[in-house]
Amino acid sequence: MKPKVVVVGCGVVGALIAYELSVQLAEEIDIHVVDGRPSAQISAPMSAAESSTGAALGVLMGIISHKVKGRTWRLREASVRRYQSLIPELKEQGYSVPFNGQGIVSLCFDEAKLLKWQTLKEKRQAQGWPLEIWSASELKQRCPQIALKNTRDSALRTVKAAIYSPADGQVHPAELAQGAIAAAQSSGVTFHWDTAVTQLQMAGQRCTSVQTNKGDLEAHWVILSAGLGSAALTQHIAENGIAEDGIAEDGTAEPLALMPVLGQAMEIQLPEILGDKTFQPVINGDDIQFVPLGEGRYWLGATVEFPTEEVPLTAESDGLKNLQAGGARFCPAIAQAKIIQTWSGLRPRPVGQPAPVIKPLGNTENITLATGHYRNGVLLAPATAQQVCELVKQADIAK
């Protein structure tokens, strides 16, 4: 009998972990995925509000990121490379995932920052990645929908230049998850929908089973990719208390701490496609993403709303209004757009450690954390899945 690997949580990260495990290790392990949502909700256009995928626009800011070394850059670069093969790979299996490969244009409002962008361009060139710096006039020629200066709004700073990253792009988060789930299922992965995990059954430092509302599921290895839910599932492991050195009395580590950060986004409709119909990149201005979907439809997002100690985290009433106004400052047509739908999601931000968290849970022997991606879950999902696969391989649980 094959050893069982249980993936807890099936947002875009969990879905890609399941898929990558099925690609690399299906012959050696029995893969199970558990998620508390019904399958109908997974296949909805956007995920539920409690899901971090629900806040995501799928903008893949890898090469255009200022990260040039270390773990964060390695994860970003690995994901960009994997996306180049992943999307065609899924398509060959019959799962076409909407992917915008026309790059990302980031607007620069501060001329003093151009030197930093020039340095990044040279670094990327040395790393083998293209990055372009456009003058304001070149930006206007390539993306005429962008207002270099909106005379009706004094809050807008003049657009001085733009940085174009042709190697970056955008993917539909929910449809990516759906495609990965379908492909993994066809490779023998078992999905347990509408199944809430209540706790992890431990024997010393090993998890022996995953307890759910529908019974226990034997586990030889557990991967926690349940976003904010991952933190709650680590709590019972330290139920005997935490010692002064941060290590639980049973020898495991302190429970994972994640902060919920809310993001709101919207889909808008314009009378026609803006700019050059043959060149429709994602446009980023002042940390607002303007994502073309075709036929005059666009996504606009996302807000960043932190919790306070006094007030429970809820969507700010002015969040979407400010979001639309902010987008209209660099693309005036947005102000007149019809709002088709709005949504929100909670992003898991690690407390006391960098995002994402991809490592064993303390001194446990067979629990891996793959969560806490904050605002980069879709971007880093492929690299996360690859890293998790390597951890499972190194553990050699099939021996």
C-alpha cells in the first residue's frame, strides 16, 4: 500500500501542490486533498471571501520585482519559469487556463527612482531576463489609454516613465486552480470536498491522521496549505503549553501566527477595449493593478486593509470607491466604467517571519507548512509546489 500524503487546503497553492505531486510522485504515494468548501464553490468564477485566492488578480510580478537575490528572488524566478511550461502543459491535457503573456507595465511617477530601475534592468539582463524602460512619450505611444497627467485631478503626479517586463504576466487564479485540480484528479489524486479538518492527530512528533467532520484520514505526511486556516490547525499541537524558549512542552514549535489582511477588487465594463487592441498588458500604477480580460472587461484591484485591535476585519466601505478613483487618476476612462461585480478575500500574512512559510512545522517529523504567501500566492504557487515536492522526496516516505 502506498503511503498517504494529505494536502489540507485547496486554494491555488494547494491545487498546484496536488498537481505537482501527481506529476512527480503519483507512482510512489497516495495523494489526498481536503478542503472545507463544496466543489461547486471551488469551480465558481471567484473564490469565497474567506479564501486568499478570492482577493487575487493573478498578476505575476516576478521579473519586475526589485528582489534580485536570496530566497524571495529564487522563488519568484522559479515560478516564472514554471509558468512558462505549466500553462501549455495543462492545455495539452485539455485544461485551458486564461493567461495574459503580454507582460506588465509599471508606471513611474518619480524621476529620482529611474536610476534604481536602470540598475534593476542591468541586473536582470545579467540574469537573462528582459526589462525595458520607456520614456513618457513611448508609454503614450504603446499605451494611449494612460494619462501622463490628469489636469482634472491635482492628486495625480505626472507619469515620468514606465517599466515594461515582457516576461511577467497574469493568470486567472480560480481557473488555474480548477485546471490543476482536474488534471490532478485525472492522475489519481483524491479530493475530499466539503470536508472540514478539525485537528491533526499526533503520536509524539508525528501526525498519524487528519481528523475531519467526516472521519479520520490516515496520513504519512501532511501539507498545510489552508491559508489562514493553517494557523488554527497548528494550535492543538502545542496544547500542553509553550515554554519560554518558544518550544512547546511536547517538543514541537510554537503555533504558526498569521495575520489576515483584507483585499477588495472589482470587475468593470467599458464600452470598448482601451488602447492598442493587439497590445493589452497588465498596467500597474500606485500599486493598483489594471488587468485586461477582453471585450472591454477589466479587473481592478486590490486594496490592502489591515486589522485593528479594536475593530474586527471587515471591508472598508470606501475601499472600492477609492480603488476606482485611484485607477482613474492614471486611466481616466476607469471613472466612467460600469461595475459588474466586486469581491474580497483575506490574505495570510506571516507574523514574525517572511512570506511565504515553506518548511517543516517545528520539530514535527511529517508536517510541512506551505502557506502564508500574503499578496503573492498565485505568483509563488508553482515554486511552492516544486519545493514541497522536493521535501517529500527527501523524506523518502515511500521506503
